[in-house]
Amino acid sequence: MMRPRRSEPALLALALLIAAPASGQPAPPAASPRGAVEADARAAAVPLPVAGQPLTLADVLAASRFHAPQVLEALARVRGAEARVTTTEGAFDTLFNASIETRPTGFYDGAAAGVRVMQPLGRNGGNVYGGYDVSRGSFPSYDTSNNTARLGRFTAGTLFSLLRDRDIDERRFNRAIAGTDVRFAENDQLMVAIGVQARAVAAWNNWVIAGQRLAVYKGLLQLALDRQAGFRRQVAEGLRPAILLTENEQNILRRQTLVVQSEQALEQAAVALSLFWRDADGNPQVPGVDQLPRALPAPLPVAEDVMAAMENRPDLKLVDVRIGQARQRLALDRNNFLPKLDLKAELNQYVGDPGVGGRPYTGTETKLGVTLTVPLQMRTARGRMGQTMAEIDAFQQRRRLTEDQIRAEIMGLSITARQARRLLGIAIDEQDRALAMASAERRRFQEGASDFFLVNIREEAAADAQVRRLDAAFRQIVAHADLAAATADLKALGLVGG
């Protein structure tokens, strides 16, 4: 007897769903990589999908880019590094000083008051200064610098470093190191963001494929349920033995188990995805089944020349930053070998009639001076320079190792992506043939040329082939995401734009 053919449309629809061409997700609009560092300033602009609409990869990548705690933590470190730059700039702040000195008792009755403003120089180890002083009364011979004219004295002067501290000193070294610390923090933040986005891609695709896997097993279960309804009518009419109902019930229970296990896997995948898909307040959101895309996702695009992107790796730039800092330190160490030769120039303008100090403290006075300090042994400078040069050598070897590791990683991932594409093609061919075999076996069973056991075997083999095709697609997707992360493809990972 032929059984009812109501299950054919269900299987056909399921096969079309699974074998449908993958549709790519919309790529985020392009912008500069620096935009990732300022994500917190634009977080409110991130659009969230409407409930019930398919949750796209672009939605998840935008949410994880702006709201993932790991990224926000790295952004906080960037802000801390920028604040340290401001701290080092404090060494070049303008200084104001005011003083009053008087002698209420004693032989001398001098009193003096003055103000000074000093500005350290950012391009030289010296400073410029200016001020005003006024005094009354007499001062001892060792304190004649307090003598002024009746209306006071204006002073302007400068101090220049001619050898040591001319090109670099501790203040400028600290400022330069703080600036490179910002670059270090930015590249560290980018490295964290790349890792987060790669994991977000894998989590979203795992959720989508878990939904596709559930659809496969639900379709397999529906075939058994439809067949059971037909068997009941045929048993009631005496056309089939009653034991066939029991056998098919066993198949239904087994397939129900697969459905329940797939539902569990889908719920777990949704929870894992919520770590990356967050709302505007950064709270995790668990996507619903109604938000599953209807088609399999396409893998991220792969650059034509993946090895050319090696220099974009932030971990390689981190080593370069450390080498640059060590070279700044080497310049400071070499500075310490130089003798300290400072030139000082000062102009004093006395205003008004002579004071107690007399005519020597009237008119215009200029001063020029040179100070020379020469370290004789310089063991400290030699030791520090030796340490710094060894540190530079060590960093250069680390960079070489990092380059070799990145090159090997990219080559390995390229092989994985290429072979995953081949394996997916094989899995698709296997799925197509398994579906064709299952469909043919059902027709033979309906025509009485096959048995129930063989039909079940063919159907379950077709479902297994569909699941293997999904697993192969997921491996290819993960391989492409890992390759995008290894080549620091910011556009593919959704780290530019928005």
C-alpha cells in the first residue's frame, strides 16, 4: 500500500532552506580605526534591531564593539594613558612666586617684596623668567641683591642648556614616554577589540547554525509524525500490522530526543551570544528564536594578499612602541655623557631715584654667565646606556619572533580556510545525494518496493549529512573570522564605521 505523501512538501521545504545560497551580512560603513577608541562617546548612536526581526551579524558586531566590557576596560586604559600625558605636561607649567621679607628687629631694617613668573622651555632644558622687586631700608653686604631703586626693579632673564639637556632631559623624556604609552594603550585596545569581534562572529554563527540544526531535526521528526498519522489510518483499515505503529513511535521518540537536544544547544548558543549582543546600557540580551536569520550566513571576506596585512597587527605595533621607548631612553642616557654647559642672560631695569643702596642700583643692568659641569667618571651613565642597548636588542629579537609567529599563524589559517572551503563543497555534495536517496527511498516505499527500516535509515542519513554540512559551514566561517583577526581586517570585523 502507498502511504500518504503529505511529508514530501515538508522535506522539500527543509531541503531548500538548508541548501539555499548563503546571504552575506551588510558590512559596516567605512571610517578610521581611531573611531574604535572613541566608541564610548558614540555608544548612544548604535541602532538595535526591532524585536522579531532577524538579528544580523552587523547588529552583534556593533553592540560588542561599543558595549563589550573587555573593550570598555581597554578604552579606560587609553583614557588613563592620555591623562598621564597631561600629568607630564605639568613639568612645563608656568610658575608664579611671590615673597615678602622684613627685619622687625636687629641692626638692619631692610624689607623687600617681589613677584616672579617662570616658564620652562619645552624645546630646551632651560627657562625664561621675569619679575618685579621693591625694597626699603638697609641690608647686610651678603644680601645686597635685595637692593632696588626707589620705585623698584624689573627683571627679565633666560637660561639655556647648550650641551647636556639641550635636546632631551628628564621632563621631555617623561612626556615622550607618556605619549608613546597612549599609542601602546590604543594598540592594546585594538587587539582586545579584534579578539572580541572574532569571538562575536563565532558566537553569532554558532547560534544561527544551531537554529539550522534544530530545523533539520524538526523536519526529520515531522516526517515521522506525518507517517504515524497515515499508519493509524492504514492499521484501522487492516492494511498495515499494528506493530508498525510501535516501531514508528520508537523513531518518533528518538527524533524527539534529537529535537530536544538541539533546542538545548540553541538556547545555550543564544546565552553565549548575549555576551556580545548588548543593549544601549551594556546589558546582555538573549536573542529569541524568532530573530534567527532564515539563511546560512556567508563567511567574512578574505583579503587577496593576507601576508601584506601583517604590519597592521597591533601586537607587532606594541613591540615597535617598546623599541621606540627604549630608543628614547638611550637618547637620555647619551645625554648624560655630555658636560652641562648653561648660558644665563638677565636684564634688570631699576626704576626711580636711588634707594638706600645708592647709585649702583639705578639705570639698566645686564648679566651674562656660563656654568660648566663635567662628570669625570660617568660610570652611572655607562651602566644605564649598556642596560638600554641590551633592552633594545631584546625587543628587536622579540619583534623578529613575533613576525615569524604571525607569518606562521596567517599561513596556517589560510590553509585551514582553503581546506574548509573544499570540505564544505564535499559536504554539500554529500547532503544533496543523501536527500536524493531519501526521497527516492520514500517513493519506493510508497510503491511497495522498499521496507520501513530502509526508509528510516535513508532519512536519518540525510539528516546527518545536512548536519555535517552545517558543521562544515561553521568551520569555514570560524576559519575566515580567525583569518580576519590575524590580518587585523578592521572592516570585516566591524571595527570601523558607525
